[in-house]
Amino acid sequence: MDIIIALLLLGLIIFIHELGHFLAARFFKMPVSEFAIGMGPELYSYYTGKTLYSIRIIPIGGFVNIDGMEVESKVENGFNSKSPFARFVVLFAGVFMNFMLALLVILGITFTSGKAIQNTNPIVGNVIKEAKASTVLKENDIIKEIDGTQITTWSEIGETIAKDSKKRDALDVVIERDGKTLDVVVPLTKISEEKPAIMGIIPEYKFEKYSFREGIKQSFKIFIGVFEDTLGGVKMLVTGKVKAKDISGPVGIVKVVGDASKSGSSGILIWLLAILSINVGIFNLLPFPALDGGRIIFVILELIGIKVDKKLEERVHTIGMIMLFGLIIFATANDIFNIFKF
């Protein structure tokens, strides 16, 4: 089931990416001979007389075969016959669609879930399962007193625990539960020697709908945050801060999706769709041969007046494609090793 969900998520992301290339090529009247999802032998295909639409057996990647990308092609209205600007738009369109998909998903999540507003009253919204206090405290308990200190606001709980936890492993707490006042001893949980012990309770939150303007602003803020985090990950990979054994591929994505689906929340999977879409967009935008970013570099050089031999460019992209397949194989082997290692 995890594999099916992962394939559906990746399939949608790839479909949107390739749809961007396809629509941009059609806009500039470039002939498209094939629009494929996946790689390898065909599972299903449909030919319209101009374009072959196909689903292929290996659910990794996909492609739009735009006629005229070959060096010596003389196809009318082919890719290489168009202006550098038109080629730039077609190449960038896939990445743009990935970012738009992510932004639309984030917009949907933001407006659907609303903004969380913390209740300042000392009411327990939840108790962390791993915390020792989970055996004593329950949701909706009202904290009235801790070690003789009166509690009237949520912030006072943290201040009192931080002060008293240095001396004791448990605290005397007065709570109100279902209209009754109870005296309980709440054990504290030690996270590390450097950090003070915690009670492990979470405040109560209520959710309010965003106004249209607030929702748009918050969605863009979230999108930019995920974008920057992803770029930070790429930077760590390039600078060597991420070890080779930590590089993950398709199998790793299936594991991440599986972990998300086990939570039983469709919201986590939808959020994962946005994150993966941004990751795919940024990956394709990298200035590496065979990727959209690598091809865009050559178009930009042409735009500023630097002409590159097309045969040399084609060889560079071919080498890049071989290296990419090698990276996919390496990442997949890493994933398999990490799953079965003891």
C-alpha cells in the first residue's frame, strides 16, 4: 500500500512537471511526438495522430519528447528553430508547474486548517505519550497549583517547572478535572543531562480561519520557508556536509510516504506532496547537464550572445544523463542498505 501511495504522489508531481513542458511547447507551436509518465517499456499508450501519450513501466521520471531538439533536426517549428526566449520558457515551465502545485497545496492547507491560537489559560491540550506525566495527567485538566505556587496562566507553568525541576524528579500538582479538584504527583521526564526535566504537556489551541489577505501572506511565507530549507539541503550536499550514505532515492521516498501514511492523517500526505513537489522543482533547476537547469544554462549563454556548438551541448547532456542514472542507482542501493542494516 505504501508503494502505491508513493507512486501516486510521485506520479502526480511528475505529471504536473511534464504537463508544464507540454503546454509551453504547444503554446509556442512546437510539435510534441510523445508525452510519457515513467521510463522503460510502455504499459499503456494512446496515439492521437500527432502525439503519443504513454505510461511506462518504471515509475521514476517521465518525459515530453519535443521534436527538433536533436542537433541536425530540420523539423518545422522544432525546438531548436525557436527563439532562445521560447526555449527558455519551455524548459522552465516544468519547474514552474511544480512550484505552482506546491503553492496551491499550501494555500489549500492554510485556508482549510486556519491559524492556531494558543489558549493562555493553564488547560492541558495534550500530553506527550512518551512523557511520564501521561500516566497521571489527561487532556482538559486545568493546572491550578504546582508545588504550592498558584497557576493562573500557561506561561506560569513553564516558569514554575523550570525552577522546581532542578531540585526534584516529580512535582506536587493541584488540578481540576471534570469539576473536581485533585492533588496528584506528576513525574518529570529528563530529555538530557544538559536540559532541565519537562512535564511533557502541550497547551490547548483553537483554530480560526484566515482572512483572504492573511491566508495568501501566510501561504507564501510557508512556501518560501520550505524552499529555503530545501536549498539549504542542496547546499549541504554540495559542500559535503551530507554524507554519501545519507543520500536517499526512490525507495527512501516510499519509506517516508509509508511513515506518513501510518499516522492515519491524509493531511500529512498532502503536506508531503507540497514538499516533494518543491524538491523535484529545485532538483530539476540545478545547473547540471541533462536536467532542465543544465539546458537552461546553454539557452542563457545564447541569450547573452555566447554561442555553444550544438553537438558539444548534446554530448554534455548525454554524459549528464548517464551520471544521473548512476546517481539514482547509488541512491537506491543506499536506501536498500539502510532498510536492511542492523
